[in-house]
Amino acid sequence: MLTPEQYLGAVAERIQRSGGRLNSVQIGPATAVVGLFTESVMLSTMNYCVIAAAVPEVSAAALHDFTGRATQHARANVMGTVGLTAASVVIAGLVSPRVYPDAAQVASAKTGNQFGGETRMVAVDTTAGQMYAFVGKKLWGAAMHGMINAKLQFCFPQPAEVYAQLQWQAQQGQVPPIQQAPMPPQPPPGWQAPQQYPPGHQQPPGYPPHQPYGQ
């Protein structure tokens, strides 16, 4: 069965593979994988902050609390003035073997419009093999939301896709993503990361009681 640590390893690997600045940051009681991306769109700067952490269980309260902390970290690393010359996009995900229904519902709900940015919550249930997040369409800023959806779905793949990748790596005799520390293995010499992925891009299957968060 896929473990939360294995999934985090895949998230970290994908952040690095798509050109993000990878780091680990203490968010509440958990050490989170953090990826920062800066992309120019028209005359604005898109600041993406992808944050993921593994926890024993995920409730709606835990997801809201983690997302709030992640947003504070993201705003501290924004390049430009949010709402004027820059947009801040926060994609915050909790990975766990147990995701409660209220957390799945909150993560999947359509997000409201925000001034100067967007916040997406993600809940990944490694036991059920499900990734919960809003990746639908919005009339406001349709092109931007298409880019956000693509970034979210690439950095937070379906658990079955991660498991298939681990199986493929095992068959090839490769070392899988590290199991404990949320940092990815280094790429082989000469390997170059692609800079961007079109909306809807997917890698082939074989390719490489509730407690509030912090209490």
C-alpha cells in the first residue's frame, strides 16, 4: 500500500522536475514539502506556492488550519505587489491514510474569487487511493484557472499514478523517492527538467473524533 511519505516523495520530485524551488518548512507540527514557482503571464507575475505535509488524519478543521498557515508562508515569499503586478496562488495539501468526509467535501468545493490570487486545498487519502481537490472551471480568469488546475494535478497526482511509478522504479532497480525526509533524490547527470506542462497534461501510467491541525 502507498504510504503518505512515499506520496510526499513523489510531490517533491514533481516540484523539482517542473522547475520549482524545493524546500522543507515547519508548518504547525508537520514538516512540509514546499515548492515555489514564479511565472510571467502577460504583464503579471504568477507566484505559485505548493505545500504538502503528511499527517495521521485529515479533518476539515485540520485542512483549513494548514491552508491558513501555508498562505501566510506564501505571502511572505511573493514577488511583486499582490493584486497589482502579481498574483499569489497557494495549493495546500494534506496527505494521510485517513481523510474524513468533511475534509474531502471542503477540498472538492468550488473556490470563491479572491483579489490577487487563488487558494486551493487538497486532501489525499492513501488508503482509499483518492485525491480530493477542486479542478473545475470558473468563468472569472478561465485561462489562469486552467494553469492552476494543471499545476495542481501535476504536483498532486492520483495515488494510483504514484504507486505505478514506484512499481516501475522497483522493476528498473531504481531507488524510489526517499521514505522519511521530504526531499527528492537528485536527478541523474545531464537530466534537465521541462519548464512547463500544458493544461490537462498527464504522465503515462508507467512513468517515472476530529482533531484540529496543530493540536
